Amino acid sequence: MRRFENETVLVTGAGGGMGVSHVRAFHAEGAAVVIGDRNVERGARLAAELGERALVVPLDVTDEEQWAAAVASAEERFGPVSVLVNNAGVPQAAATVEQTGVAAWRRLMDINVTGQFLGIRAVTPSMRRGGGGAIVNIASSMGNTATPYFAAYTTSKWALRGLTRTAALELGRDGIRVNSIHPGAVSTPFITEPAAPGLDPITDSYSPEPFAIPRVGQPEDVTRLVLFVASDDASYATGSEFVLDGGLLLGPALKHEPEAP
């Protein structure tokens, strides 16, 4: 039996980047997938590709009313939400703290933190009605360290650690597990395209060569971990942080020295 047979999975930011990979994988594992995205047209294309067990809903994660409507639509079409993947997020244009505008700061917090907070709030009653569930918050390896020029983004991802752990304590006895995944550099428009007009993409200056696994991650790398964390295979994990960064946080790896002939 497929891991998510007869379950309802809601993914945010589902029409692009890692979200598409997550949606396709949950669908392949038997789930009914709810594609939450601000860009309804691209979400609709994905839903049309997947067929009857896919539903697109307009979802700006900062909007409480759209969250309520998304959960209601999911329940009406497929039943209570079993899994929420809080995937939506935005990058930051590089700037020092002194140079970071208040509007840019608030936008990062609204989407990257408040958006996930609202998602947890919105799905919790539905999950209770269904007897439990799993919430997976997508954070970042930058939430485990300090990164110059990215104070807003780094702070938003640190904040998700506290949100995840607190929600895990509050919801555990309802059968709802809450965990976070902290990807490193993953090949999506997040790093392959400029964060703002006139800027260089992160991939222009980032090289994975010094690290233990010397490659950039792929969306499918993250998806496989998302499916594990959301599944019954991880039924004893809650409030946990899963770092997936190829060893980036460990620092430069010992270089392999070929044996002398």
C-alpha cells in the first residue's frame, strides 16, 4: 500500500520550486493533493496534469481568510487534512542590517514566519477531526547559523525553529506531529535566479566544492525527506530539526588524498 493512500495533503508554494516536487511525490504515494499557491494559473496546470486527486486553491499564506478557504475546500473535496507542508517562502536581496529596509524586513517575516504560523492555526482543527496528522515546516540551514548580508532571511528561519518546537508541544497529545526541515543550497529559482532586479543569483558566487557532498541539492533530495517526516515511518519524531545540506554547516571537508602507487 502506498504511504499516503486516502490522505489529504496541503502544500503551500506548491506551483513552483520544491513545491512541485513535493506535490508530485505525495500524489504518487496515493495522496489527494491540495496545491496552494498565489499563482493559480501555474497551480492549475499542475492539477490538470495530476488529475482527479489534485485540487488547486488560491493561497497567499499571509491571508487568514485564504487559509480558512483553502482548508474548507480541501475538506469538502477530499476530507480532513492529514499533512501540511509549509513550503512557501521568499528570499532576501543581500544587504547589511543597516541597509535593510523595514518594509523588506516585514515582508520576509510576514511570508516566511507568519505564513507558517497561520498555516498551523488553520489546519489544526481539521487534523483533530481526522484523528491527527503531520506538519512539516520548511526552514533553512541558515536558521542554524549566522549569515552576513541576510539578517532578515536568517532571522525568519531561526524563528521557525521556535514555532515548530512550541507547536509540537501543544499538539502532540492531539496526535499531530510538527517537525522542520532545513535544506542547504537546492537548485531552484531561489538560488538560480536573482532575488531582486540587477542582482546576481546565489549560484554565481556559491560553490559546494569544499563540502563533504560536493554538489548542489536537488528538489527531489528534499522531497524524499519531506515524505519520510510526514509519514508513519517517522511516527516517533516531533519537534525535530532535519538538516539536509550536504555537510555545509560542518564546514570544509577533509580532501581525499589518493594512495601512493
